[in-house]
Amino acid sequence: MAHVDSLIERISDPYLRAQIAEEVAKLVEHKDFGLVFQRHLPEDLEVPGARPRRGDTVRLRADPEKQNHVVLATKDGRATIIAVDAAKQTIEGSAPATLDHDRLVVVKDFSVPIYPGLAPLGEINRGGDKPTHVVVEGENYYALETLLYTHEHKVDLIYIDPPYNTGADDWIYNDRFVASTDAYRHSKWLSFMERRLLHARRLLNDTGVIVVAIDDSEDHRLRMLLDATYGDENFLARIVWQGNVKNDARFGGGGLDYMLVYARSKSELVQRGARWVERKPDVDLVFEAANKAWAESEGDSARATRALKKWWAALPKESPVLASKHYAFVDDVRPGEPYFAAPLMSPNYRQNLVYELLHPETKRPFETPRNGWRYSEDAMLELIAAGGVRFGRSEATLPTKKVYLREVATQVPVPSFREDRRRGGVQLAAALGRSDFPFPKNVDVLAKWIDIITGGARDSVVVDFFAGSGTTAEAVMALNSYDGGSRQSIIITNNEISSRTATVLRKAGYRPGDAEWEREGVYEKVTRPRIEAAVTGLRPDGSKHSEGLDENVAFYRLTYEDENLVALGRRFDAVAPLLWLTAGGVGPVVRRREDALWALPSGAIYGVLFAPSQAKAFAELIAAHDRVLRHLFVVTDSESEFQEAVGYLPPELRLETTRLYADYLRSFEINGKG
């Protein structure tokens, strides 16, 4: 500060000197505390395969400097372009050039709205009428904008495992790998994350939660960024995962990953009674043993209890099940249920707890405990009537309360755990027959925490927009398989390749968009085949690795549509999957047949009215539809015509209604602000 003061004193104009000194004083007085970083705007994306249009920003595909040009005109597969600066002003001395489209790549600027669609890449249907899991290949910022149209305020849980920004060329900003030598790599990463986190927050419903995985590289900065974007009052937990330790490390073995957990509204969660619990270790093994003992005893609880106690005695000393060892009795009131016998004496004297209690068989009284019984006489008699008290052969043995394991089978989760991180790689290799992805997450770990954080809800919607190898989707499907749930996952990944592979391919003359380049990307090589293997049970080479899962999955690629063609109704097939997702992603995607007045296929949960003049007839058809409808889309430019068509709908259906394509176009004009 002294240096600044000395510079100010060198200003000869006294009025200017005083003004500058005053402004500097204000800056010092109002200095920001907390996370301060340079916001890098705009962010952009190269879109290989997109057809250049007049006014688009493009680059030469083979240009390592990534010089931007503006398209002046296009004709017959060729575009006339001219070089521009960052402000999109023509660079002095540059001249127009006309090139074939295939030599150019369109650049999407995040500050400019896009109008997305989804191109189908395939589907697997093994889950009947359960919601479909959706896998989208595309840039996640634009995919998030797309989900803001289909899922704003609808998502229960977002789990993301973003690039950790270690400086080892492990993530890309503006189509360039960011190295440790980049002086702005931390602020670039924070800018990159902030845009996505703000969009993600809008996806969460009132009780929605976001989980962000990170390591020591950006943990402290990310925590402050989440405080700023979600509110420090909405912080829920910092879960610590101790993975593999590096024995050759100089200052501690490391191996720590964190999961930072924030609610959209912690107060809303508290108000609704949300509480995290998890199953006690291996508690299901106890239930299995008790059920087996009961079956083999042919309904004799004494024999079943002896068998269960024998099972306990045979367990190894290090077994985590031993934490529940006192649940050694088998009940006949609740056939096969394990329980333990708890004392029924009161720890403190109260007069209303002192009363005479009779043995149900001998009809003689027990000796009343010194402080009386644990429950009042009425409560005790109710407990006995419900079969919740265990009696001995006579009044000489005091009765005990049956504490059933099922009623206390959960516990508060510990926010730190140890798990060998290599397990995730083993799972991925089992699915693919090879290992082509560094440090994949463990399916079981993600399934456990997804279940805990969503409160065991079996119909949760879970989003992951840094999907990587696809672990989140498999974890959600595994949970459904375990408890019969109908959870839905929506995961997003680009088709990015590693820095090393990119170098090799560039030397060979390949560029993004070439088949040789794209087949090495994470979506093509890992994400999609991993999800396909999980559902079908077959590896990419056709060999079997499991029985598969009873789930539905649809694969899509994010596309960038011409808003004029959308408005004219000529891109309905591209927009159709968005309508399906908006309605819940259940059943078939509605497609338009040529000259169709409406679309309402059998089994669909939404319909599209292409001819509002036919609204009355369409409303009559809805009444006979074979599935409960959730949503109706009406294609019209007129708000009054839309309202008139909606007026024919039976009010008891309580259908959500949307006007096409005005609502679609307006949504992306609002969201597309970079």
C-alpha cells in the first residue's frame, strides 16, 4: 500500500491526485474477503460436424492457434470467412477467404443462446414401465441448459466428480488442456465450475442435494465457491474417503477424496424431517440366518434360537456382524424375526410404575422391581398384547422386552470411511473386459451414499453432468435392483480424449470429428459400453459377465438446432426427446407422422396436439387413453388459440400444458447468458 501511496503523490494535478487517493481508500476499506478470482468469460466450445451459417464463429480445424473467424456467407458447401479479434471486430489487414465446410469447425460461445435437440443413438428396454435412464453425449454446460428446460426444480440429487485440476493435463478449458504452468488455472477452474454449479442449483427441487467430489487440489477453493453459490447455511457435510496411501510420500500418504454436500435449502430438509441413516454392517446376514433357523425349526422358536446362537458362535472374531450379536433370539409372534431381550425395570423410581404384573401362564405375580417397571401399567399391557414381551417359564424369571433388529437396523452414517479405490477399476474392467479409464469411482460407495442422502426414496431423480465412466448410472440401477425401486439417472459426458491420445492422433493427422478421433473418446470407449454391459450383462466382445439389470436406457447426442427451423416445426424429431424428458422420461418418445393432427401413442404419458382446431376431439380421445397422462404440448403461435385448446381438457386430469415452440425458444433465450 505504501508503494501505491508514493505513486499517487507523483501525480501533479492536485484535484486528480485527491480523487484517485479517495477511490483507492474506498477500495481498501471495502476489500473483499473470502474467495476472489478472475472470472474468465466467455467460455466456448468447438462443435465438429455442425454446418456453418452466416454470422457463426468458426475456426480452421487444423489451426493450433485457434484463431476465430466470422462467416460472411455460405453457398454450395463452402463458407466465406474473415478473421476477427476477441470483440468480434475484423482484424486489420485480414482478407476474406472461401473454404470448404469440412475444413472449418463451428465455435459456440457460451454467452450466446443455443437451441438444443437430442439425436437418438440407441436404447435398451428391459425395465418394463420403469422410467428410462438417459445418457447424453455433449458439452455439459449446454446439456445443463437443456435440463433447465426439462428438469428445472425436479431433481432430487446431483452427484458430480469434476476434473480435479491437478495441473496434469486432466481437463480442458476452451478446447485447450490446462497445465500446471498456467498462471490462471485456478481461476479458470473456478469460472468453469461456477457457471455449472449455478445452473445445477436451479435443477434441484426444494429438498434437493448436490454432492461434489474433489481432492486436495481444489478442495478449499471449491468449499468457498459452494458457500457462495449455494449459501454456507446450506452446507450439510464433508464426507472423507480415505483411499490408497502412497508409501513413498514425503509428508503424509495422501489418498484422500472428499464429497462436499450442500442442500438447495437445508431449512426445508429439516422442516420435512429429513435424516440420514444407513444399514448397520452386514445386518442382512443376520436376517438371513434367522430366517433359515426358523424354517429349519419348523416353527419352534426355541429350536430356532438355539440354531441362531450357534451361527453367531461360528462367526470369525473380526466379522462386523458381531456388532449385532445380542440379537440372538428368534420370534414366533413375528415369525423368524431376530430380536434381543432388554430389561423391563425402570432406572428411576416413579410411583405410577409400581404395580402388580401377572405371569400369563401361572397367573401369579412377578416380584416388582425396586424402581418399578419401565412402562406404565396401560402401556405394559398394550406391549404384552402386541407380543412385544418375552416371558420365562414362570414368574421366577422377570419378563424382558423384545427389541427387534428390524426396528434398529440403521445407524447414523459416519462421515469418513476407508475403501480401497482400486475396487472401482476392478468393477469397470469386469464390465468392459479392459481398463480404459483412470480412477473410476466405486459403484457400491456411490450407491450407498445416494441411498443415504435421498433418504432411501425409491423414485429419486439423480443427475451427473461429469459422468466419466458412468459409475453414477450403474449405482442408481444397482439400487433399483436391490430394493425394487424406480429411480432414474440422467448422466452427461462429452467424448473427450486424454492429452496423450490427442497428441498421437494429431501427429497422425486426425482432428476432432474424425471417426478415428471420436472412437477414442470417453463416451464411445467407456461410458456407453459400460452402461450397456451393466444392463445387458454382456461385455463389448459379447462375453457374459452378469445376468444384467431390468432397466431401460436411452442414449442421445446433444445437437444444436436452427431456431428458425424449430419455430417452423421442421425440427420436431430433434425436440421430441426433450418433451419426453419433460414429462418424466417414461414410455415411448412421441414421434410425428406426416400430416398428423396429434400424437398420443399407446403407453405414452404425454401427448402433442399439432392442430389446435382439433382440441375437442383430442380431449375426447384422452379420456380413453391407456395410461395416465402427465403433460400436453400444443403447437401454435397464438396464445389465445393455446388457451382455447387447453380449455377443452378435462380439469380432473390436471395436465401440465406447454405451448410449442414459444416456450422452448423463450427458455433458451433466457438461459443462454453464459
